[in-house]
Amino acid sequence: MPGAEAATPRTGPPDHDQLLYMTDSAAAAALTRAELAMIRAVEAFSRWCYFLHKSVSDAPLSATDVWLLHSIRMRGNAQNLSELLLFLNRNDVSTLQYSLRKIEQSGLIERITGNSRREAGYRLTDKGLAATDAYARLRAELLVALVGNVCDLPDALEQAAGALERLTGLYDQATQTVLNRKILSR
């Protein structure tokens, strides 16, 4: 039957092409390993944020919603949508607008109207302050304590944060190049 081979799972050692997929140089292999680690870390971090928030608040928020809530707190409240998009390096306006409405409906933030609709900002309510305070306390008790117990991990985290910030710039630059190539090829 034609095509049956494609449906049959491979057994045995990977072939040469599989071994070199996105790892044909030391730089490519290091980047691939880092990308896989980022995917796994983001998934673990998402689960952590979701369950930690769920344990301190009755507001049904996703991990993205939790990140947005804490970003408003970190940025000193009254942040408008443009500032939040920039702070979080996001460009999906409608997704963040949906999250802001959801968090607002949960009573954790309130919308502050400026001179125009574009200037509208968001700040935490007393309920939002209580939830983020409880989150921070439990985070310190459960996670920060673990980090502090691992030798040299705080220093490694500082270095990793710097590397991730540099990678963010490189991904943004490479994305712009992809977009420019698409425009230039028309």
C-alpha cells in the first residue's frame, strides 16, 4: 500500500538527518538546546503561576492573565495598554485587551479613564493588591527558598536573565528580517 511507510513509526537509532536537524554547528546545537529549555521552562512557569494564583485567589485567571496582573503591579499601577504591550514584549493587542477585561471582571484591577480612551490605564484594586501580596508571600515561602538552597543558582539566574534578554533582541531582529524578506520578495 503506497505511503504505508510514512505511517509506520521508526525504530532503531536516528538517521543522520535526524541527528543534524537544527544542530549542524556548535552554535546551532546550543541555540536548539536553549530553545527546547525555554519551551519547557515556559510551560513549567505557566503551570506554577496558574496554580500559585489559584491557591491565593478565587479569580479564574490563566497564566497569561496572572503575568499581566503582576506586570501592572510591578510597573506601579495605572499602566495603559501600550505600556503593558511594550513591557511584556507583546504585539497581540486583542489578547491583552481580553485579559484586561477578564482581570477587571474578576475585581482585581480597575480601569482608570484618562483624557481620552487611548490614555485609559489600569490599576490594582484592594482585592488585586491582596491577591498579589498573598502570591508574593507564598512564592517566597515555596520557590524563593528552594532557589536560595541551590548553590550558585541566584548568580546563574542573573546570567540567564541577561542571556534571555539578549536572545529576545536577536529573535526580534531575526523576525524583522523575515518580515522584510517577505515584503522585498513581492
